[in-house]
Amino acid sequence: MTIEDIALQMTRGIGVKGAVHLLEIFGNARNIFDASLDELSVRAQLKPDIARNIIQKQAFHAAEREIEYCRQNGISIIASTDPEYPALLREIPDFPAVIYAMGNLRILSKRCLSMVGTRQASPYGQIMCNRLVGQLAEQVPGLTIVSGLAFGIDVAAHRAALEAHVPTVAVLANALPEVTPAQHAGVAREILDQGGALITELHSQSRQNGNFYLARNRIIAALSAGCIVVESPDSGGSLVTAHYADGYNRSVMAVPGRATDRSSAGTNHLIRNRKAQLVMNADDVIRELMWDFGEDPAGFRTQVPTPSLTSDEEQLLKLFPSSDPLPLEILAERSGRNPGELAVLLIGLELSGAIRQLPGNRYMKL
């Protein structure tokens, strides 16, 4: 982390996507502030007033104050170019250029699962949180539960993780070291005491106007391999989180409820519309996330012989840069083939043992 990283986040006129745009062009924040006015205006296509804000380094004084504030309050500052920055978070197109954290961020390199839901949680929703987390804790090594520390399902998921002695991460919509809602400050302390973490993208000089909750939800979705909506009405922040997760190619799962329960209307709609995989126990989650191959996922991803591949099949197989699943639409875009041709090639690769089809029209190289 450098002072330029914080100054970039605090410069007037540069939002989250603007910072990502500049980092993609210049590589890091220091190069951005070393750029000339022409480079910022022509190469990066910034408006003149925003380019001047960067040239004049108008946010540096505020950034210095922020560094001192974080030092006094035991807050770590992690830039997107730092090795400690969560790898999954860096994958999304609107990642925060800087995050602020307390606790152990190393757990975010483990098997992370986001759990979200309504603030008006029913006893059924809380029971399902306890059941899912408890079962997963027994079966999944290196599990980390991610949520937003809000009332209802969020805090129930954190408490279930604490009860099961599983590390948990709370993503906050406010600046640290404060916790919102204040009623959950005790849970936040337990999270830190048990090796978890609190993170936020907001610095201490952010204006707290209550508009950060939906933006916070994208971070909850991005940090994990999958997102479970435990209980939700037909509108609300948890459905926004599910939408983000789907857009980031994360697995979306939902716990079903009774058709007459308002608090399950949203989850039931997700399942009915095939926007989420129905899950009722840990085994369902493990199968969906492919966590049933042992403690080290690399152990089952050994290269297997792929005899009798045609040249077209070999070309398609090369489009898989790793063993991470790829959606069908991405394969169609990268290959440039029509749906009929692509389907034939995918079947051939499956029969040869080179790939495996996953739920949601995704494919994984074996």
C-alpha cells in the first residue's frame, strides 16, 4: 500500500469504476499520479478537471490523515495491487481499489461461502443457518463464512460460524473500527477473537449517508465461491447480493421455504426461475461447489489422457486457461462457433474425459 493508493480512492471525480479503469491502464496508483496531463486526458480519457485533481495531488493531505487514523485504530490498509488483497475480489470488474480490514485476512484464501438473507429472519431461517454451517464445518476443511453483520440472517450466519468454531468475515457498510448496527459490536469482537475479520471499502472520511449497503453487497458476493440466500422476501438486499454473485459467475444457492411464507418468496422465486440451485443440507452445497474431492482441490485435477481429440476439440480445450469452470456463453464468445457446433465439440470433450459439465451450463477442464 502507498499513499497514492488511498489518494486515488479519495480524489474527487474518481469512483470505483474510474479507479479500476485507471489501474488497468497505468498498472498501479503511483504510476497514475506520475502520469502527465496529456496521458490522463488522452490515454485515460479523463475529463480535464479530474485529470487536474490527479496532477495537483489534491487528495494527498486527506490520505496522510487516513493513514494516521488507521495506525491509531489498528486498521490494515490493503490496496488491490498488494499480495494480501483477496484474489477472488480482484476478479470482479468493480473491485475496490483499497479495502480496510481488522483481523485475519488470510482466511479469505480458504473455502469461502457467503450466506445472506432477510433482516426479518424467522425461526426457520435461523435454524437453517445453524444446520448448514454446522454440517459444513464438519465436512469442509478450511471453511470461511462471509456475511454482512446485518440484523436477521446475516448475524445468524456469523453466530452459527462462531458456534461451530469456523472463521467468519463481516463486510461492513461503514468505516472501521465502528460497527453498524451498533447492537452487533459484541459479535464483531467475537469474530476477531476467533480468528475472523472485519472489512470495508470505506475510509473514515466517507460521508455516512446510508447509501453504501447495496455496494457492500457486491463485496459479499465477490469474496466467495458461492452465495446462499437462506431466507428472503420477493425484494431486498439479499436478492441484490444473489444478482451480483450470478453476474460474477459465482454459484447461487437458495434454501426453499413454504409457498405461503412471505419470508421465503424470494428464495422460492430464485429456485423456480432457475436462478439458484436448491440446497437443503451441507451435501447439496458441497456438490454444487465441487468441494467433495478432498481437502486439496488440486488433488483431483490431475491431467488425464485425452486420446482421439479432433483438431477442433483440441482448439476448444485450449480456451480453458485453468481448471476453473467456464459458462457456456463465455465459451461461445471465445470460440466464435455457433451453438450447434459448440454443443458437438463439448460432447466430444466430455466423452473423452477432458471436461466435465456442471450445473448452470458451466464446464470444467479435468
